[in-house]
Amino acid sequence: MQKKKRGKTKQTLSPLEQFEKVRKQILKTTIVSVLLTFVSLAIVGLQLLYPFHIVIGVGIYVVSFIPFFRKIYISRATWRKYKAYKSTKQFIIGEKWKLLLGVLFIVSTLSFLVLRPLDSNVFKDMSDNEIEQVISDDMYRSVTSIDYLETSGNTLLRTLSSEREDANHTEILTAQFTDFLTAVLLSEALTDTHRYFGNIPYRLSEERTASFLISYSLYVKKYEIVHRLMTEVSGSEYKKKVLNQHVEFFDRGDIFNEMVGRFYEPKTHLRITGGKMYMYVFNGPRENAYAGIYTLLREKAEGSYKYLLTNFDRTIASTGEVLVDKTTKRMFDVWFPIQRGIANSMGHAIISTRGKEYFITEEQIQTMQQSLAPGDIMFQRRNWHVSNVGIPGFWTHSAMYTGTLSEMNEYFESQFPLEGLNSFSEYVADKFPDVYAQYKSRDEGGFEYSVIEAIEPGVVLQSLEVSAHADFVVVLRPQLGNADKMYALFKSFGHFGKPYDYNFDFDTRDALICSELIYDAYFEKLPTKKGLHFDTSLVNGRKIVTPLDMGMKYKQEYGTSDSELKLVYFLRGSEETQSASISTEAVFIDSILWSKFSFLQE
């Protein structure tokens, strides 16, 4: 008698049950993958676990793909059933030579189109005389352009070599980078025309070779400077952020990253190397061609090519950093809308039945205004706003009182005439026309604009009646001269219209938060103006100055000869009486360390 095998008998699942099992496995692995991706984006976007946020975030992002590959592994039975793998392998082996020739043909065609683009009619519809005139004019323009590239690039490189990371340095770098981009724009206008030198008839050989040299010398010079910039900013998060902030003149951001990305594109190196070979074969040294300009451009091109070739090892060594920066940027771009959406939602959420009915009344605000002067700094608080939870300390918002246009005219009368303008109004109208136009109007309530602040839309002008409609308001006066305050106002006007900085980054000035506007406006810039000295704190790797930091400065300097701020007015709200009243300096000093939660105030 045959013995039965011991153990459990494996139950055969029906096709429907097998499908359901695989479906559940795929669903689980997909959920895990999505969750890991979200965590990695949050770590990189919020810079959690700084300074290891990039390594940890990118690491988790890579790990998030494991469930995806697991999902493919789960589906291997389908591949086996339909013999897809075996069929694919047999096809590749059988047609390998045809496939190889096809790939070579595609690569050769693309390379030819990169080196000899055919998508333009430049030069085709011109007469010989017109072509000669264009080449002659552009040869002289190219000398000016290449000189502009070198001088603006070298100036920027010298500034980048400094280890300074303050507001004034950011302003200088921004201006110099904008100047360099202008030089790049002018050079690319010539390059984009003369990259079609192949359209020039062969009978105009002199013009044909000159046209090539215009395009190639400017092209290789541009990427020489880009490589130098890339080397200089390597390892510096601050420098990269400044060069990648939104450039107002071009209305774009991330331009430096884009330039570095283009440098690493295969077609860029194909053009640089192919251009060098073409110049060696067809564009040899010539005597007295275009009054020596030809020789000058050729020497510039050879010098730039030699630099790039000599530093090719740096190019390879920097590849890892560039890839990490690119990956981090993409992850941040995905995360940032989530961060902005959460911040917006928290800013609008109020956990109180009284909503936006704050303690300070319009009459109290107008009484307080009689004690204010242009340049005063306000701290504000509105109880029960959910956004208070994410802001350090009790005081959650800051703004600058500018005064009305007539107040500023009177207050700064002694500073004029200035730069040929006779009054504060004339100066603002000339230098900041959008700001002037709004000061000349009134808000929806019929009140005059008298405050500049950074709130959810961005840097805006408000009436004091709107801005100070809160539960708590304190006004501090910088102990500076009128001229220093005037230049602080001018600096703040320069930020008018910029968006709110949901990344909370004090290294850049293309977007600002409330305290960043105050910090930048009063940042000392000798010898033009004296300023206030606020120490930045580091939160998740980001430099920042909060209203709490400013309040701590007041508390620490109080009663000393170094005190830079003086209390002017303090309105304190009360949850118990549901009203606000004038309070004392001692209470304000205590409030700096109060809890951020309303129910702990009384």
C-alpha cells in the first residue's frame, strides 16, 4: 500500500483568485513607493535633518523604487506565460547588425544636425554684398561682445571668491550676475546668427570662415566662463542659491542651473570639439583678415578650448555634484507647491468663533498713528491663527510704517534736493513709479496707504487701519538718523510687488517674508547708510530672522548704550475682556518670551 506524503497539500488557486492576489500585492507595493517618495520630498524640501537632508532624502527616494521593481518581479509569471523575454532576446540577437547600423545612422544624423543646423534661412536670401556687410559689422561686434563676456564674467568670479554671505553681498552678486547674463544674451544673438555659416556660398570663403569664427569663439568663451563659475560655486549652497534666484530683468529663475545643465549636454561638447576640429582644418591663421580681428577671435577660441580641455578632469569630478543638485532641484520643485499650499491654508485658518474680529479698534489705530514716524517697525499678533503654530515665539508678524506721502514729504524735507529731485514725492515718483501711484490712491476703506509689509500675496502697501487691525501691536523706532531711515524706505520700495517667500530663505531677495523685508531694508550699507544689526538664526539650514529674534535683540540691548530700538507704542489685547488697551514697556519685554498659544496668555 502506497504511503501518502506528509504535510499540507498546496491548494490550487483559481485564475480569478490569482489575479486578486497579484492585484493586492501590486497595490501594497505602490502605496509604499508613493509614501517613501513623499517622505523623501519632504526631507529635501523642508531641509529636515540638515545638513544630511540631501543624502537621506535622495537615499529614501532611490529606495522608493524598490517596491516598483518588486511589482515587476511579482508580474514575472506573465512574462513567462507569453514567452516575451525569450522572444525579445531572440529578436535582438537575430537583428543585431541592423539595429547597430540603425543606431549609428541616427547618431550620425543627429550629430550632423547639431553641427550644421538646417532650420533657418539666415544668409540664404542675401546678396553677396549684403553678406559681406553683415560679416564685416559682426566681426567688430564680436570683439566687443567677447570683451564684455570676459570683463563681466571675471568681475563676477572675483566677487564669488569672497566668503561673505550677507545682504549687501547678495545684492552685489545679483547685479553682477545680471550684467553677465546681459553679456551672454548679446553674445548669443551673434552666435545664433552665425551658427548658420553653412548657408553662406562657398565662393565667399573669407566670409564663410569669419562667420564660423564669430559663432565658435563666442560659444566656447561663454562655456569657459560657465565652467569657471561652476568651479567657483562648487560646495557653496549660498552662492548657488543667489545665482539661481529670480532675475527681474529676464523675469526668470534657475538660470545658472540651466547654464550648467546645458554645459553637460552631449551636444555642447560635440559643438565645442567639432568646432575645434573645423577651425583646425578650415580656419588656419590668416594675415590681415578683417584688420586682425580674425586672429584675435581665433586666439580667444583656442585659449578657451585649451582651458576646457586642461580642466576636463574637473568637469568629470563635478558631475556627481551637478547630478545631486539637479535631483534635489527636481524634488524641491515637486514638493514646493505642497509646502506653499499648506502654508496658505494655515494662514487662512482661524480656530475661533470671532474670526477676523480683532481686539484693536480703528479708533485706537488712529490714535496710535499720531505717535508714529516714517521708518518705525511694528510687531503684530492675531490670536487663534493656525499659522501661529509654525512661527517661533509670541509675535508672529512684522511690518514697516512709512507714513502717508505727505508725512514722508515733511519728515524727509531736510534730505532734499537729492539727485536733482526736490522732494521725497518727486524722488519716489521718479525711482519707484508703481509705489508712487499707489500712495496717491486710497484703499477700499478710503484710507491712505502708510505701511509696507510682506504678506501672503507678496510685498504690498497697506493703510495702517488694515495692517494694525490685530490683537496685539507694538511699535519700535530705530535709533537712526532721518537719512538712514529714508534709504531704508527706498530699499523696501525696491522690493514692492515681489512675491511672498514660502521657502523662508534669507539668502535670496527674489521673494521675501515679513521680517526679511525689515532685515533687508535696515541692513547697514556704509558709507551710504547706517543700519540695524540683527543676528540670523539657522533653522533647518536656512538663515532667518524672525520677529522673536528682533524682540530678543530689543530685550538684550534694553537699558544699554548699544540699544538700537526704542519702544513707541504698545497695544495689548485681552481674551478676558475681549478688548485692547495701551500697555507698558515692561509688559512688552515680558511678552517676548510669552507662549505662542493664546490660552496661555492670561
